[in-house]
Amino acid sequence: MYSFSDGGTLPPMRLTLAADDREYPRLREFMDSACQQAGCSPGQRTRVQLVVEELFSNTVKYGRRGAAPASVTVTVDFEGRHPMTVHYEDDAPEHDAFGQSETDDDFKRTVTSRRVGGLGIVLVRELGKDVSYSWSGGKNRVTFSVALDTPWPKRPA
């Protein structure tokens, strides 16, 4: 279990918002606050923001149920092996983008030569630690951790 310098753990933080472009500032502020609570380095903070914003942008773009935007809940807990674990869930239609496999050729392609879609999931896999997806209770759920030693991804050869 990860503990802070005072020996204790922090209570979880939670934010629920509509999957709407106008909600990006609230999401960024919330994640910045969570990273600050966890004592994340600037690099870790950037990784967390990129992963959460990628998940959120996918929900905004593809998660509508008719005219209504999906609902998103982000919960951050500070217990466990890592400084923070992020639980992202939405009530958009089921979509397991993590079930799609990437080949070595997919990773070596430039952004302009790749097929549309899927690059954000590569980003999430590379920048998050212990990334998992599940569909439960009518919600897409993605969980990832940020470790103190999370390195930047290596460029393909």
C-alpha cells in the first residue's frame, strides 16, 4: 500500500459531469487537484491529464445516447501500490476499444499513415499503468494507475 509522508492515506476524490466539450476546464481542474494531492511530478501530471482527456474526448465524440450526452464519473483513490489510481466510467453505449489488438506495423506507422481511430487507446495503454477495461452495470469502466517510476514511452525503432 502506498502511504504519504505523514503515514496516512487521503480520501477518494470524485467528479461527475456531462460528456460535453464545455466540461474540459472542470475535468482539468479536478485532475490537477488530484495530482497535487498525490504529489505527482510535472511529468506524471501531464501523463494523467493526457490519459483522462483522451478517455473523455472519446466519450464526448462517441458516447451520446440520442440527444443527451453521456454522464462521466472520475474517481481517484490514493490507496494501493501507487500514489493514485484513476477510475473513469461513463454510461455511453458499450465500447471496448482496449479489446482491439495493435500489430507491430500499427505502432511503427506515422500518425498520418495510420487508420483513423485507435491512436488514443495506444496513448492510454502507454501512459497509464495497469490499465483495464470492463463493462459493468451499464457502464464502461477504465481503471489505470500512475506509479512514481512511470517512464515516458519509448519510440518504436
